[in-house]
Amino acid sequence: MQLLAQTTTDSNDLFGGFKDFFDSDVWLVVRNVFFFFLVVFWLASAFWVYKDARRRIEDPWLLAMAVALGIFPPFLGPLLYMFFRPPEYLEEVRERELEIKAMEESLGQAERCPVCRAVVEPTFHACPVCTTKLKEACRRCKAPLEPLWQVCPFCETPVESPRAVENL
Ligand SMILES: [Zn+2]
Ligand SMILES: [Zn+2]
């Protein structure tokens, strides 16, 4: 009997202690610190969403939506944002676009007909599309000659340009 009474008193003391603790200033401080950190983490996560979204999203409306999601609902919003954010940074997209452009330009360096811009092989004498005469043929081996060449590089026959003929 004595033991039971003792136990009851102990548990009363224990709950009393909890009650005292929750009523105390210490609990108030702990609770306030907890809420403070909660708010700090909330703002930090929202700010992180803003920083990340700015690097990934170009459209200002979508960016604003991402930031709104980062703010609300707290913590869940940033998580959702992480699931649905664009997979690439804008820098990466731009870099890739530049690479593609550079590749296209290097392809564009292929010889083209000066009249119709059709791609022509260096060995063509005339444009196959618009029949423009592109190169003179060597007198002897009929190889196509560049305008600046003074001699055929294939058979060493001197090139007789129209101008040279004129000067004679
Ligand atoms: Zn042409
Ligand atoms: Zn030749």
C-alpha cells in the first residue's frame, strides 16, 4: 500500500514537473528558438528556390511562380519545385546552342554557289542547280582550277586566264 502511494506520488511529481517545465520561461525560450529556426529555414529554403530558379528559368512569370511555390507551402513547396524544375541551367542551354550554332557555321563554310547558294563540291565546274560557271577547266587535263591559280596543279599546264589572253 505504501509502495503504491509512493509510486502515485512519484508520477504526480513527474507530471507536475512536466507541467512546471511547460509553464516555465525555459519552455517559452525553447519554443521561441524552435520557431525562430523554423522561420529561418523556411526563408532560406524559399531563397534557395529563388536562386536556383533564376539560373534555370528564363520566363519571368514562371520564375515568379517558382518563387511563390518556394515560399508557400513552406518546405513542401521547395520539395515540389525540386521535382518539377527544369533539368538544365540556362548557361548550359546557351552553351549548347552556341555549340550547335558553331557547328552549323562550320558546315556553312562548305563551298556554295555565288548565285543560288546551293552547296557545291570543290571539283564542280558549274553549279548543278543554276548552271552558273564556277571554275575554268584545265586546257589539258580538264581539272577544275581556282581563279588565283597560274598553273594547273595536276598537270603543270600554265593557266591561260582571260586577262592573260587580253594582255597578249
Ligand atoms: Zn547555283
Ligand atoms: Zn591540268
